[in-house]
Amino acid sequence: MKVNGYALPWNKAIQIDGLREMVRPNAVRIDARNVRLCFMHEGHDYPLAQTANGTLQLWNDAFGLAWAADVDDAVGWKRAALRTIGDGSTSDCSVNFTFLQCNERDGLRVIEAADIDHVAICARLNGAYGDEGANCWLEDRPSDAFTRRLAQRWAAGASNRVNSPRPAPSARPAWAARSVASSTARLASPASSYRGQAPASVDRVLAMWGKI
């Protein structure tokens, strides 16, 4: 199932760690590093998608650091995680910085260059930049007016992207080519047993939201 979003917006000042912070355009370096898409910053070894196998794409556009993922919804815990996006329980995005180059002045920290190792799908209102557009949505059905506007902006940027070309079709898993037309029915189907396939912390969050 296809999921899209913005990991970070550019030039949007937020309050974090007692400082105001914003990220300069194109500050996040997109290179050969394997970046993972994680659920709630949990399970780094259990990603929903990752750049190494072509299931996660990252690129810079005029608004921010954009991403697109093909998530294998045949895997029970991943399908359960996708349900939280579908019903709006999770809609924010966050990142984990592994390198930062910043300038600070008058209480404003400006990130000029950065590396990340993962993008996280987070609970609504939990992402630092969530109110400024760091959000995600199922490709075929953005959940509200705000994400619909973001999706339109994302689509315009995706059509012009140059930073991260898509891998050849042969590099993509067979399940990634499935149509999104039946996503509602697929998410409604029961999650098969997946104990041992995801970290306990992910299980606890999904159970709390009644997704498993």
C-alpha cells in the first residue's frame, strides 16, 4: 500500500528543547545512506519501508523533505500500523537526526545541514513539525482538508523531483505494484498473527489503539 508524506518542512520555525528551530531548504542530505520508515520511532530493525530496497523514496521539493513508501500490507503488523494512518490516529511525521550543522542566533536554531537515519510515523500532534506540515496520508485517501492540501502540494513537487530517481521496476518487490483501489477492504481485513515479527513496543501501541 502506498503512503506519502513530508518528513520536514523548510523555513518553519517551531518551539523545541527551549529554543525556536527551523530547517533550511535542502538541508537534509539525500545520498546512499539507508533511511528507514519506522512506526512511532520504534523497531529500527523492523521498518515499514526503507531506501535500501527501493520501498522508500526521499526527495526535496519547494515545501520540504518529501517521501513516498510502498508498505507491504500482507504483513499483519504493517497492516495494523497502516490502519492508524487511515483513521487519523497517526498523521504526524518526525525524523531522527544523526548529524546536525546549525547556526543559533537570538534564540533561533537554524539547521543548515543534516543527516537522518529514519523517518517516523507518529501519533497525531506528537511530531515536532506536525502543525507545520510534517504529515503523512494513504495515497488514495488523505484524511482531512489539511492533508488533502498537503497531498496536492506533494504531487506537484513529486512531478518535478530530481534528487531521488525511482529504482528500476525489477528492483521493487512484486507486492509494491498492486493497485491502491482496494486499500479500504485490505485494511479492514483481520491482521494475521505476527508475533515475533515486530518489537514489543510496537505491539503495545497497536494494542492500545485496538488495531490488533
